[in-house]
Amino acid sequence: MKNTREAILSDLPQLAELFDQYRVFYHKESDIPAAENFIRERIENKDSEIFVAEENGQLTGFVQLYPIFSSTRMQRYWLLNDLYVNKSHRGKGYSKELIEKSKELCRTSNACGVLLETGKSNDIGNQLYPACGFELYDSVNFYEWSNS
């Protein structure tokens, strides 16, 4: 049975494992204790909204959104920063369910939208997001300054 819901502290062992898999997917070193600390802090400090997909008690994926604000719209935006489904559970609709949960958060929090970025080489994401109603916003340049 599939289910999506808000993450809770008791999800931490499974959620940290998924978060670690997500980071490894993006070419970071595996570090489950640090992943667990990071996710615990987000949940305890209410810094982000995390939703999990679950099947028969096993977490299969998650989405993490951070609040940001639009000054021109004078409203909250949600930054869909992390979306991941375990390899063995892909193709079953979990990503779409997690995205729908993100849109529901947007509506219930009276936010003006959900933003995300993904790599140009992320073929699956670049098909998934438009299929879920996201529009490619190519009228601006995206810049980053990094302190590391």
C-alpha cells in the first residue's frame, strides 16, 4: 500500500539512508551519521518540510522543500530542493505523489509557487517536472557564488 505523508522523527533511520543515497547520486561521499544529523536538525528546527513515500512500512522516497520568499509578489515560495526515490521503487509513481504533496503544501500555505532546479543531463527529471505541470523558466540567468 502506497502512502505519502509528513516525515516524523521516528522515520529518521530509514530517511537518513534515503538521504544518503540521494547525496551519493549527486557524487558526494556516503556519510549516514551526518545525513541523520542533517535531517534531524531540519525536522526539529522546522527549517524545511519533508514528505516521505511509504509502502508497507518501508520508506521508498522523500521530497524536501525549503521556504523562500518573493519580494515582488510579497509571498512565500517553496524551493523543492531534494526529491529522491530508491532505485528499486522507481517507475511506480512515487515521484509524482511526492510532487503532488509539494503542490498541496504550496496551496495550503498560500505560497505563490514551487521552484526547483535540476541538471540539464537529468533526463528523467527533465521529463518528470513538465509532466507534473512545471514550466521551464529560461528567461533568466541562474548564477551561483560558492564559498567553498
